[in-house]
Amino acid sequence: EKEELKMLIDKEAVSIDGVKANMWGNIGSPNDVAGLHRNGAEGIGLYRTEFLFMNNDRFPTEDEQFEAYKTVVESLEGKPVTIRTMDIGGDKALSYMDLPKEENPFLGWRALRVCLDRKDILKTQFRALLRASAFGYVKIMLPMIISLVEVRQAKVILEECKTELREEGIKFDEDIQFGIMVETPAVAMRAKHFAREVDFFSIGTNDLTQYTLAVDRGNENIAHLYDPFNPAVLQAIKMAIDGAHEEGITISMCGEFAGDEKATPVLLGMGLDAFSMSAISIPRVKKNIMKLNKKECESLVEKLLDMGTAEEIKMVLEEFISNK
Ligand code: PEP
Ligand code: MG
């Protein structure tokens, strides 16, 4: 099978009935890029920048961030590189930042919420991202959104940074793409409205599952309840995809679910535009997409969404896949 997968590296993920899905990779640092190339990634759907902040004893400077982003962007040679702003807090702490102890850290001061309160952190990162955009195809992505107020506030700050750079005579991509993660029910339920104000979506199923089901993603006692095949999570994913497409923007998925082989017929059937996952999973998911018929997956999704439990859904999916 290894040889078979290797043969697919330069092939596109096109279904039997001719629908193409983009295959992207998730990375945490420039070191991960080599793996992407080896596995035929067509871009980066999630660059988790918090590692730059966590593997440090102080905030990384604008230049340090710029160098890290530029390295990745250059090595992708014009392919899309989706870079997410700092997603700290929740389960991710910074030794040099005094994050308050909270009763419910996953519902607390995290990610963009921190960045909008500490505008200096966001500005530094936006400036570094804009500067890196002069060297390839950068897409800026915001995590943990719940409201359009956040989107608009972040946009104002991004515009401020653009104005500064213009005044300083520093080049950047004037049409830089600006998107958000769909990882809360608040965004999934109102997807269309968010889609009108951003360029793209990416579904973060790790958090979307946690917040839809009210199940802490790191709590072992309730790990059996943490299931993205729960019909409510599937419904939330469908709402996000439909909302994006109604407004004509593209939608990818960068949560673990994108690399789950049982999920592939579901996501293809729902019309997901791009799958982003750790590099090693790319060839196998691609191979599965090439065996599927999108039209058939659409009917399957309709049937699945009418079922009662994750267990029933997974049973039907296993049966469906084993017949391929
Ligand atoms: C997610 O929530 O699905 C996601 C991709 O982000 P992270 O796992 O970094 O929270
Ligand atoms: Mg997340």
C-alpha cells in the first residue's frame, strides 16, 4: 500500500464524478514544511503560530515572526499559506504572560479575546504577517470567533497596520485574504452573516466538537462523549459549509476530523472545498476521495443527518466505506 500511496503524491484529489478537493497540511513550525512537500500538500490550511510564542521566554518580536512566516511562505512557492493568529489561553499557557487562573479556561480569556484586549500583540503579529505576504500567498485567519464585533475590530486593526506599512514604504499583498475559523456554534449557526464579511472559513472541529457538545476536549472522564460524529456536530459542519457557499466564499477544515477516514464521504458530500491535516494523513485521504462519487455522498449525508446517534452514523459509514 505504501507504494500505491506514493504514486498518488503528484495526483489531484478528484472524485469519480470529477469534483476536486484541495489537500492542505497543518503545521506548527517551519520545520514541518519538508513533510508537506513529501506528501504532496497543495498548500497550508493551518499554521499554528502559538508554538512561536510558547517556545520562548518572551513575546517574539515582529522581525522574528516575520522571518518564521517568510521562510514558510517562500518555501510554498505561491501556494496558499493560511496563518492563524495566536491561539493562546485555554489549555495553552505562556510562561512570560500573566494569564489569570480561571474556572473555565476553555470558555475564558483565550485566543483572539486576548489579542483584542492586548492590541499590541495583535498589531505586531499582523505587521509580521503583512510583511511576509510580499513573498508569496498568505491568508490571515482568526481563531475562536463568536461575534462579528470581533471580526470588525480585528479588521480595523489590520487596516491600521496596512496604513503604517504603506507610510513606511514596506511592501505587502494589498488583497491579502482575511478569514476566520468556525469553531463555535455561534459562528456555525450564523455562518451566512459571517461569510458576508470575510474571505474564507476554516472549520476547527476540535473546538467545534467541544463547544457544540459541552464536552471538554481534554477531559478523560468524558472522552467517550467527545465525538465529532454526533449528529449535532455534523449539522453544525453542514451549516458552516452551506453558509459559506451561499455567500460564495470557500471553506476548508483544519480540525482532526478532516483527516479521519470515516469522515471523508461526509465532508465530500457536504461540499467541503479543502481538507487540511497533518502531512502524513494526506495521501490516504486523497486515495479515498478518488474512490468516491460526490453525488452518492450527497445522498449519504442526507440519510446520515436524519439518524439519531453517532453510533448509528458510524455504523452506516463503515458499511459504506467497506463497499468501496
Ligand atoms: C480546532 O479547534 O479544530 C483547531 C484546528 O484548532 P486547535 O486544535 O489548535 O484548537
Ligand atoms: Mg481550535
